[in-house]
Amino acid sequence: MSEHKKIVNNFIHLLKTSPSLFSQEDRDELSELIDKTPDDIKSLSNVICEWLEKHPDVDNALVELEKTTDFRFLVITHKIPDYQTDKQTLKNALHEGKDNTSNDNQNTEKDEG
């Protein structure tokens, strides 16, 4: 897997598995950036990397995720699925995470009430 594809794939996985890392503002910003980006792996990878530079908490989570799946660190705790790495999959992951975050907030409100 190329480095660009790995970045996009791992970012999709993070969106799907850790939706609470992304605020609604983050999701809106990412959605807008993805819409403006050509649907090729290098462009998508570059826009994700640029966004991560401004969001160190998400970048750190991505680095930790990569450590759990990288042979260089000799720690393989889980395998990340091989996602389709295109604009539509990124957009879908953004929306799926939004739905999960909304459900978590609703459940928290019910628990508190």
C-alpha cells in the first residue's frame, strides 16, 4: 500500500472508529476541503495531512493508530480494514461519524435526565 493510500485509509478508519475526536466544525471543514480536492489519492492524502497539521490531537491519535499496525514498531494489535480510498468514502465516513456522535450525545442526555 502506498504511503498516500495508507494515510487516507487510516484517516477513514479513525473517522469510523473514533468519531468523538471530530467536532461538527471539524467535519464541516473536512467536508468542504474534500469537496474542493480532486478525487485522486495523492491530493486527498495531501489535504488530510495539511488539515492534521492544524489539529494535533487528531494527528496524535492517527500516529497512535499507525503504531498499532506498523511492523516497524513490532506491535500489531489489530488490522485496519482496507477501505476504498476515494472522496465518497471519506464523505461517508464523515457522515457516519456524525451520526454516531449524535447518538452518543442523545444517550448521554437520556442518562443525565
